[in-house]
Amino acid sequence: MSSAEYTSGRNVGILIQNTNMKKRKKIVLLLGAGFPVAWGAPFSKDILDRIIEDKEYMYDSNTTWGKFIFDTLKSFYEEEDGVTVNFETVIAASESIMNYVIASTNENRNSYNTSFTPAVNVLIDSIQQKLNEISDKLEKRRHFYSIYKHFVDIVIQLIKGYDEKACAAEYKLLNERLNEFIESLLNKKYSVKIYTTNYDAMIPQILSKRKIYMGEHLLSDYSIVYKADYLRNKDSHLSYFYLHGSIYWTFKFVENKYRVVKSTITGEVQSLTAQGGNPSENLIFSPIIVGYTKTQRSLMNPFNIGFTNFANDCNDCNKLLTIGYSFSDPHINSIIQTNVDFNKVRLACIGFVERFEGSSEYTKIDYFIRRLYKKNEDESWFNSINNNFVAYKKGFSNFIENRDDWTKIKRLLA
């Protein structure tokens, strides 16, 4: 079954609700960037390198636009622990430049059609010579829009590359074990809720033999859009939602309005104003959320459907297991932290790290989510005092291949 028939994915988290014996317990899976690595997904650094090396747009004869933005931002920021310029930073900078050029060349500027948000000044100063080289206002707008669109398309094509191979023969055992793991949860009368920060369509492909509720709604012209239906999600045994969009989302005019529609081919940035954004700053449509407009875009339909359901499910549950999630997203962290603090959620994570104590994940959890007090740490596991947090350190591939680890993690969350 083609991956293009489905929608996207990114790290895994599991929440378990204590209910009476007549009701299904609830488990929420949050898929993060580390999850699809087992299927050959690129690391963040790989995507950054591709953008830096890409020669479609050149700043000068020797420097690509990607490298120019990266080097300029790298020299601007004072590097501290945990502070780096990644592919999202570069795309966000490209978007800021584009918005600056569009705002500065608008005709009949007013508070509705022109952003008041300043662009990254160091970049704008640096590109002034390039701006002067293009005298025509329309050509300026096209040029910088094209750069932003091209960078987003690089990410989409890289995601598509591994997404199309998710069900290849080399991943047969891995996919069988993932199906078996999900089956073991369903057989335990859990309602399995999957959320992802990734953009791929892997999970609907791998779990294609199962009925998955994804918030999809069929229109009269057979277009598939996304509709908020909390009760259907609550009653479903297996559901899957995107938090940061899908490479298979597009923006089109259906039933008298522009809507985000599920597509059989990859979507792209479109020069159509989507709803949402800061006051007087409507955003150009992008099928995936990257960069510093995450807050605005996550409030737009259908991105907001995933976040709303995620918050509701977290509120209903008292156990959370993350897989491949780096705890780098402030919006997701805020939802998790609220439930850890006030609803006493027990937290566990599956990641890949040699030593968990002192790692980036440890530091972020300890600072943003809950204080961690080590009880013990061995080659595979980190345990906190009172067992209110556990971490498996050998990565998702090793975890899913070892049924004993399934039993241990479920016992620790029990």
C-alpha cells in the first residue's frame, strides 16, 4: 500500500489512565524525531547539511543561500550548552527574510496586510546588496518566496525518501514487532492514542491492517479534510494525530473555502494566505510546521486538532511513555508538565544515550518537566527515586526487539 495514501509522523509517548474494569484504559503514544531513525530517517544534522550544500540558490558565486544563512546566524548567536543553529533555525530565518521583503514591498501598506514583526536585523543588513541587485518589487517577492519554499521542499523530499520505504522487506521484522507491541496493548484493553511530531506517514502504513481514527472527514467531492471530534477520538480504540503537519497535506479550494486536504502526493508551500498568525501577520501555507512560527501555525486547522486532542488525552491519563522525544518542544513540554505537576503523571522515556544522568534529555526533563533524583542507572535503564520516572537507554530498535523490555516498561508504569 502506497505511503502517499496516508499522512505524517515524529517521537513516542504513552499515557495510561486508571479506569474501572468495564472501561478501556487509555494509552497515548507521542512519536518524536528519534522514532523513524530505525527506518532510515535522516537526523536533524543531515537535513541541515543538505540545505547548506544545496546550490539551487546562491548568495554569491561561492556561497549557497543555506550556508550564508547558517554562517551568519552561527556568528550572531553566542553558543552555549544546548544552543545550536539547526535546519529549523535556517528555514525560520529564510521565512523572516521573505516576510521582510514582502512587507517592505507591499503597496498601500496598512496594519492588516503588513507585518510589524521585525526581521532578523543582522541578516537583513547582510542581504542588502542582494536586495539592491533586484530592482523589480515583484521579482524580489518571488525570489525570496522561492528560497523559503525550496528549503521546505528539501525537508519534504527527505522525509518522503524514507517514508516510501517504511514497509520495505528490510524492515519486515521491525514492523512485525511494532504491530505485535500495539496488539499487546490492545489485548490488555488499552485504548491506544498515537501522536506524532514527525511529518511522515509511517504509522498508518505499518498499522494498515488496523482501523485507525485520524480525524478524517469525507466531503461531498470526496476530498478528505480534518474535523475536530473529541467524542469519536475518546471512543476509538486506536487513533493517530499529527502535531506538526504532514508532507501529504495540501491547501485547496473545496466547498466554497480554502481547506487543508489530505493528498495522494506530497504537499508544498503555497502562496495562499492561511488563517492564523500574529495580529496583522497572516501566514503563507506550509504543510509542515518548522521554525519560529510553530505557536501561530499550531493554532490553525488542522494542526490545532492534534494539539487539542493531545491535551485532552494527557489530562485523562496518569502515565506517559515517550519514545524518541528530545523534550525540545516547549508546547508539548507545557502539556506534559501540567499533567505531571497537577495530575501526578508517572513519566518514562525510551531514547538512545550512553549515560542518561547529565544528558540533554535529563537536563530538559529536570528543568522543564519534573525534578529527577537518581535511584540507580545501569547499562540499559535509569530509575529515579520513588520510581516516578524511568528511562530505557538503548533506543527504540533494541526495545521493540526484546519482549522482556516491553514487560519491564509496562510493569514500571503499572
